[in-house]
Amino acid sequence: MMSKLKYLIKVSLNKKIKTKWFAITNILLLVLIVGLVNADSIVKFFGGDFEEETDILVIDNTNSSYANLEASYLEYQKYVEDIKVTNIKNYTGSVDEALAEVENKDSILIEINSDENNFISAKVTSKDGVDAIVMQLLNSSLNGVKTNLALNYYNISNEMLSLINSPVEVETVKLDDSKNTDEMMELLMGVIFPIVILPFFMLTIFLVQMIGAEINEEKTTRGMEIIISNVPAKIHLASKIIASNAFVILQGLILIVDAIIALFIRVFTSDSSINKMIEQVRVSDVFSGLKESGVIDSLAYVIPIMLILMLLTFIAYSLLSGVLASMTTNLEDFQQLQTPIVIISLVGYYLAMMAAMFDGSIFIKVASYIPFISALLTPALLLLGQIGIIDVIISLVLLILAIFLLYKYGLKIYKVGILNYSSTGLWKKMFKAMKS
């Protein structure tokens, strides 16, 4: 029997892997992932202006404001990420010449004039508008120039102004230290988990459709009769489950490799070594923060639990889809039966994405026990601290129990269903098979 099982698994895998569509699909996925990760570089290559410098031309009619404006602007610029690259300079030409540069080179013109009531006034001229972040920095810098003029006019020292404007020190005390990692957890849930949850959700739906399509194909071509006459139904079902899960796991690994390739391409095609260094610093800062908050230690046991739950969930969905597909006579009927499966998966997906909003809710805790969505919910809730190890054990036990019941009673339905070519009395035959 083992030789027949291996043969059926090999045939099923070859039908999925040794096809042009498998190669074409994965090549397109690689191109898509690389494109998404390196979107800014691609746009720049085709003429985008992510790093094109914009000149800020300053005409200082007060003869005393430019130095302060430049110093303030450059200082503020250090603390703003993803700002458009700008080059501020003191323009010595006429207004008409400056306007010509604004029109031809898409520069920004600032005219600073004296104002009796408000110390200074400014006029900003651009061709298509000013970037919001750049405009905010310019406003802050101009306000800084005005402040310095006011200080000199009223003979107020910078130390006194700093003392007046200094914020009130507020001490925050948390009686519950378990909430100290909330910000890091939200970062993890908002960035890392969607990267894991979405592919898992998509692979689950793909797994269900793949098993249903393969079983219906064999029934439609009457090949099922030949197969079942040579192997028991349980061997046939086992071959479908093993082959389909092996294919899905392989596809998941290919997606991980695609993501790694995309990241390597992004690192090695970066134009500026400074940008590389900044990205490395950011990653190290995030990693340090995660380590200090204890999130890294949590991941050490959350990841294995998540992988075990995912593998068991794949098996559960495989059994369910195989049993349902055996009772249908064509792919259209199976698509109708798989609708509840898709809805259940969607519910689990959205609950996992919104897990942080249900803090302390009994509903979300109970939902994490449900076998077909526990792989999505349980790791997220465990990482957020909303459930404990006992809850994880309950989820695992219920999932294993669901797999056992699906195999025990589903196999009886499968034996009857795979040779059933009539859609009438479908549910009666299912219940009769379960009772037998």
C-alpha cells in the first residue's frame, strides 16, 4: 500500500509542479514581489523624480533674515524623514530672473520683506505648488526668523525665551508593567503579521480549490473508478492531502525566497551608501526596541506554535475540502459548497487583523479556540498577551480533535461520495454514510 500511496502522491505533485503554468506563475510572482519592494527605484529608472533636487531661491529684502532662515531650515530638515530633496540658497538676481527659474526649473521662490506690524512678511511662488512637508518646514523656519527679530527688538535673551516656551514635565506612571510593549506589539501586528497572515490565507483558499478541482476532474473523466479499483479510498484521500499540502508548503517557501531576492535587490541597487546606512540603523533600532521590550523572546515560542497551527490547519482544510468534493459531481457544485469555507477563513483573517481592538474581550478569546481560524488568531493574541499557553493548548487540542473527527466520519462519506455521480439526495447520503 505504501508504494501505491507514494505513486499517487508523485503523480499528483507532477501534475501540479511539472507544468508551464507553475513556472510562469512563479516567475510572475517573483517579478511582482520584486516590483513592489523596489517600486521607488523602478519609477526613478523610468524618469521618476524621487531624489531630484528642488532649488529654494530666497530674495531677502530685509538684508538680515536669510542666515537665520537657512540655519533654521537646515536644522529642521534633519529631523524629517522622506522629505523632498531641496537646496536653499540666497538669490542675488532680480525677481523676474527668479520667476523665470521657477517656471523653467520648477524651483521655489521666497521673497522676504520687512513688515512694520509683524516684523517680516513672506511671499512663496512656485509652478505647481509646494510639497506639504517642505512648506511646513519653510513656515517653521520663517516663524523662527520672526522670533529672533522679536527677541532682538524687545531685548529678550534666548535663555529666557527657552524657559518660557519649555513644556511642562509630565511623569507617566503605569501600574501594569505588562502594557509596556504595546507600541512594539502594534508595530509587529501592523507590519509583520499581515505579511504572514495574508499569504497563509491565500494559500488556504488555494489549497481548498486545488483539492476540489483535482477530485472533480478525476470524477468527471471517470478516472476515479480505475483508481479506486486498485487502491482503498483512504489511501486515495491521503495521497491528495499529502500532495496538496506539500505543494502549498513548497509554494510558501518559494514566496519567502522571492521576498528575500527582492530585499537583496533593493539593498544592492540602492544609489546612496548613506541611504543604506540609514536603513541599517533603522532596522537595528527596531530590533533593539523589540529585544528590550521582550517581543523577541516571545517570538521564540510564538513562531513554532504558529507553524504547528498552520500545518494542522492545512490538514483540516484538506480533509474538509476532500470530503465535500467527493460528494459533488462537478466543479460548479463544489464551488458552492466551498463558499462557507471561504467565509470562515475571511472571518479569521479580519479578526486577526483587528485583534488589538478586542483587548480583554471574551469573544476574541473564544474565537481563538475555533479550529479553522485558530492558526490566524491564536499567535496574534498570544503575542499581544491576550491569551496564555493554556489557551494555546486548548486551541491545539480542539484542532487535533477536529482533524480526528473529519478523518473518522469524513472518510465514510468519502468512500461513498467518490463513486457517487448523482447530485440528488446528497445530504441524505452523507448522513447515511456517517451513521454506517
